[in-house]
Amino acid sequence: MRVLVVGSGGREHAIAWKLAQSPSLTALHAAPGNPGIAAVAACHPVRADDPESMLGLARSLEVDLVVIGPEVPLVLGLADALRRFGFLVFGPSGAAARIEGSKAFAKDVMDAAGVPCPARLAIARPPCVVKADGLAAGKGVFVCHTQSEVDEALRTLAALGGDVVVEELLEGPEVSLFAVCDGSRAVPLVSAQDFKRAYDGDEGPNTGGMGAYAPVPGVGPRECADLAAAVHEPVLAELARRGSPFVGLLYAGLMLTADGPRVLEFNCRFGDPETQAILPLLDVDLLPLLAAAARGDLGQLEAPSMNASAVTVVLVAERYPADGDRGNVITGVAEAEGLGAIVFHAGTALHGERLVTNGGRVLAVTGTGSSICEARSLAYAAAELIDFPGSRYRTDVAAAPAAGVTFSVGSGG
């Protein structure tokens, strides 16, 4: 198959890296891609949010499958534009992508589907969670324990514009669960946990993600299957009932509370940086799985197995998430890869033959091993070898993974 991956971040590098291993792949393209993706795919300077140019590129390349990585082009309807011209697409329609594009819409869908989620509050009063209703690149959620935190959250979101959603604050470990969906059936992947706060100890502002590990102890294949049946498939049924079947990757951000799992959010695409931890663990050819979902028929395909653990550490610019970094030389990537780690490019560019910074989250370094401890040691040993001016990373990713989460999918409603 000839495949086009849309996007330019660490998530898209991981997807391209995994697809490149498929025996059924005949050509791999990316738009716009990045220097890391260019090592496994032909990159084309077409923006992900330019549907007309993307359609022209897909036609000229005569691709058999388009895999859309970022949420913005999905919400804007890129998948619809491509499907109208006969392309097979892994990624939901604009209508189905509203499950991420609008928090209020997602809560309405979950309520109709009977999927438990935090209660919506009429007034922003601590403790609570204040969220931007629309897309905010992972930075539109504020956990507020005091009135001053509520006030600051409301000021920040007012500056962004758009509606605000206020929810009850829940307690418990968080788990990310991805499921490949064909419109009615969901095939879950490996559980993961990400680290959203900018600094060690879960301090500082929310970010797009500073690291992740997989799998989460106690959330193995059986638990993932139970969660997908209780969370993903009712939402798929409700979206289909509304005339907007979801075809693509449905990502549930869950909190495992004392009263059972609660869905904090849905995303309409692979998560970043969880993807960089999950895909290296999958003992499966990813291309036939994505193609079957895109055709609307996963058939009897089962959840991929896993035989290891992975830890991903994200290297970011000094002032991230307030600002990024551009044009500074990056060193040590080859040395990190020489240790056996996988280095996924997120915010990088080439200046001549030199690799330079080009964003807030610059690189994601993934270590794998027989245990989380072994994977973590490799990830951090490799991260220490990479440098650019002002580079930093959290030092506590997967430092204390859950000793073994226990929960009941059926409890609490």
C-alpha cells in the first residue's frame, strides 16, 4: 500500500516509524513531516491544515491510505474532503471529531451513551476543573483547588476566547486508552499514563505532554477490553446514531476513581507523547489494522499483544509551554540512538545539514525493556546525551508507576 501520513510532530514520527516496518507497505509519504520522519518517508511541504493542497498531494501520489495525525485538520474536516474524492482515510469526519473539538458536545454524547464522566458545574467554585470548550493543544485544562486558581484559569481562558466548561474535581490515577475504531467496533491498544505538568512533582502549567509510560500496571489486555466495551463502544454507537460514525483512533483520558472509571476527555486521534511509548510495544503490523478500520470493517481483528514496557521522556525548550525554541543546534541524537533508545522528532528542522530546534517540545526519547524500571533507565540515559541550549526535561517520568491499579468497570454507574 502507498500511505500518506499527515502531520509533523513526535506522534506522526512514531506512526511513520511503525508503518515503515510493514511488509505490505510499498511507499510511505508524509506532509509536511520533519527531519526524523524523513529518515523513513518522503516528506512534502504541504501544511496539515490546508485541505486543498493535501488533496492535490494525495492525488498526485496516488496513495491508498491517508493517516491523519493532528486534531486540528480532523476537526476542520480534512478527512471529509479526502473521502469525497474516494480516498481511504484513517481519521474521523469533522462531525465525529467534535468529540474532541467541543467539550460540551462530548459531555452531551457521553450522557446520551450512559458513559460516566465528571459532573458539569454551573459555577466555577473550588475545587473544580476549568476547561476550554474547544481545542487548546493540551493546555486548556486547569485543576483548581483555590479561588485564586479559578480566577487565573478564567482569565487565561477568556484571553483565548470561546466557551468554558466547569466540572467537578475527581481523584484517582489517570490512564490513557487508545482504541482503533471502524465506526462500530473498538480494538483497544496498550494502556498508558502521561505526565502533563511542566515540572517535576506535577508542578507548573499543563502542557501537551512531558512524558509517558506503558503499560499501566493493573490495566492489562483484559482490563483494556472491558474499558473499551464500557467506554468507547457506547460512544461509537451514539455517534453512529447521530449520523456521524467515528472511524479512526478514539482516545479516552480516564480517571480510575473509587466509584469506577470516569472519562475526563475524549480525543479524536493518537495522543502525544503516549503514542511514542505505545507503538514500540505493539507486536502487530499496524498498517492492516489502520486500513481495516478505514474501510469500516475491523472484522475479527484482536487487540495487539505486548511483550515489554516503554518509557518516553520529552525534551523541551527552556520556556515551554510559554514559548518554544528555534534555530539552536541539537547534539547527541546519534549517541542516544546508539544506546538502543528510539528518538522521535517533534519540534526539529534542518539548517543545512545541522539538526536544529523548531518548537516547544523538541524530541521524545523512548526506552523499552522487560520492565518499566529497565525502560526508564534506558530512556534517561539516552536523554542525558542529547543537548541544545536551554533544553530541559522532567526527571520523574515513571519514577513511581502505580503498583497495580485495581478498579471495577461496572461500579458507580
